[in-house]
Amino acid sequence: MIKALRGMKDIEDPRFLKIFDTAREIAENYGYSYIETPILEETSLFKRSVGESSDIVNKEMYQFIDKGGNDVCLRPEGTAGVVRSFIEHKYDRQQTPKRFWYFGPMFRYERPQKGRLREFHQFGIESFGEPSIYEDINIIALAADIFDSLGIDYTLKINSLGCSVCMPEYRNKLVEFLNSHKEELCEDCQRRITQNPIRTLDCKQQSCQEILKDAPKITDNLCENCQKDFETLKKGLENLGISYEVDKNLVRGLDYYTKTTFEFVSTEIGAQSAICGGGRYDRLVEFLGGKSTPGVGFAIGVERILELVKTDEIRDGIYMGAMLDEALPFIQKEAKKLRHNQKVFVETKTKSLKAHLKAADKGGYKKALIVGEEELKEGKFFEKEL
Ligand code: HAM
């Protein structure tokens, strides 16, 4: 028997579409417009944006050479493709804010476990051209609105990674600290000292975490502007009634971030607890060849929140059933009339009244319309509210 690939799943859960509908409506209400970018992109796009030192690019890419000899890969995340499209369509030349939302599959060759798939879906948003910290507050509020609407509890963690003014100075301080503890760090962190020292801060090894407790923290080393923005961010969230925790080690696994980073986590889903991650990426557009344009965005992991979505037991739609074959054309015609503004299911197998009512109840319909011999003669239905 041919089975789906490891870490890839069929989706039949109606909550998947509920997430899509809810997130889409909220994003549109915030003034975001839909964008769909290709699933396959040039490998270099991700190498240059997500970063060669990141695990995603280093270990997890579905990368191959296509029949034309191009080095391509299945997108591991959505931001890079949207930025590529933004530049390709010359939106960077217009210098007016552009806001996009997207929903689609992403691919990472990770070791599958609960909450960690090789094909998973993200709902994401990307906002371009807004340097103001109020845009960061706006998108965090957007994500919070989505979770609130779906009845999902969360903890919001925030941090700031600083900008091109304060980051290099902080980086030097951190490297000095890491070098003085080099022998005690894990192999990965030893490599990170030269490749990407900031990533040591969220190393999963307990022994590294012990050492890093005393490491200098970026939020204690921000320049005046970044410090001011970080304070405004906190006040702005408080103003909207959104609780948060400052997590000084929240550096995120992708290299493009500057200033704000944030994650929504859930305590109800096990070890893979991040349900949304995002932040600001003010240098990425320029880095990928566009005109310098600030950007900020996030992505929600749809499969991770699927089981957290509360479904109300609301009965919906009409079930129509025939007790004899001759009644089938009649109910099909009536169903066509009723269907223009509601859900109508026609059972094509003839059954007894009792069997139809049982099936309608089990199917979650709110009403059953059944046609037997008598009803057919009179052009009527046996009607039952469920
Ligand atoms: P990310 O943190 O890599 O960020 O992914 C965002 C979310 O996708 C995670 O919080 C998680 O819910 C979900 N996710 C990630 N990997 C998996 C997996 N293997 N299985 C299931 N769910 C997963 C990004 O992708 C950035 N592009 C977010 C962003 C947008 N930053 C700025 N704009």
C-alpha cells in the first residue's frame, strides 16, 4: 500500500477551513490583501534571506536540481517568496505601504514529532514600508485577534534584537563572552560563535543555557532609538490589553530579523509550543536587491493550532432523504431550490424514515426533510427539526 510520506498528512478536519476563514477575515479587516507566491523557488532566495547558518537552510531544505539544471527548493517559509515578489513587481520603488496575507504549505525536512511536520501550513502576513513601531503593535494585535476569535489561549513573548547601530556592538560583547566559555559550550554553539553568535542564546542544551544565563543580553545593550521603540511596543500592547512577557533570549531561527521579535506560545500542545512567530526585517528587501524598505510580519503554524480550535456543536444545514427511488428526482429538484442560501445534503440511497433521521442526526444537520410514498403524492416533505 502506498502511504503518505513521513511527516506529511491528509487534512480532513473542518477546523482547518475555520482557521483559514477566520484569519482571512481578520487580515482583510486590517487592510491586508491576499498574495500567493510559488511553492518552488530558487534555492539561493532562502540561502540569502533565511540564512546559510540557520538550521532551516543548513539541514531542512527540500532541495533539488530540476530538469533544466536549476537549483530549486520547496519553500520552507513564506516571507522570502513574498519579499522576492515585492521586489520583482517593483513595489519597493513606490515607497507606499503594502500589506499582504497568505496561507499555504511550507516544507522542512525535520525529524517528525508531535507538532512538527515536514509539510505544514502557515497563515502569514507581511507589511512593507512602515518603519513605525506602531506597525509592530498592529500586527501583534492582528495575530492576537485571530487567536481570540478561535478561542485559543496563548502567551506572547517579545524581544528586541536591535538595529544596525546597536547590534554590531552587542555582537562583539557576546562573542567576547562566548570565547571566554568556548570549551564549556556544545559543538553547535562553538560553531555559532563565528557563524551566528546570537543563535547561541536559544540553544536547547541545558549546559549551554546555564552558561548563557550570565551572557550579555541585547535588550540591555540597545541604542537610544531601539530602547525607545521597545518601550513604546510594550506600552502599545498594554494599551490594547494584550499581555506579554519579555524573553531576552528570543532570537528566532531565521537570520533576517532586526529590532522586534515575538512568538505566541501555547502550553496545551507539548514541546513544539510556538504557534506563531514573527518580527521586523528592515534590511531584508535591500539585502535581496530591492530599494531599502522596512518590513514586519508573522506566520501562524496552522496544524499546531488545529486541535486548540474550539468548535461549538452548532447544527447546520438540511438533510434530504427518499424512502423510495421514485422520490429521488423530486428531492433533487427541491434541493436545488433550497441550496442557493443554505447547505443541503441529498442522500441518494433510499432508506426507512428511522434510518434517515438517524443519519441526519449523526451528520450534524439541523433539519431533516424526508419523502415517502404519501409525501411524494402530495408534493410535500416529512419535516423534523434535529
Ligand atoms: P517560523 O517561526 O519558522 O517563522 O514559523 C512560524 C510558525 O510555523 C511556527 O511558530 C510554528 O507554529 C509553525 N511551524 C514551523 N515549523 C513547523 C513544522 N515543522 N511543523 C509544524 N509547524 C511548524 C517563519 O516561518 C517566518 N517566515 C515568520 C515571519 C513572517 N516572520 C516575519 N514574517
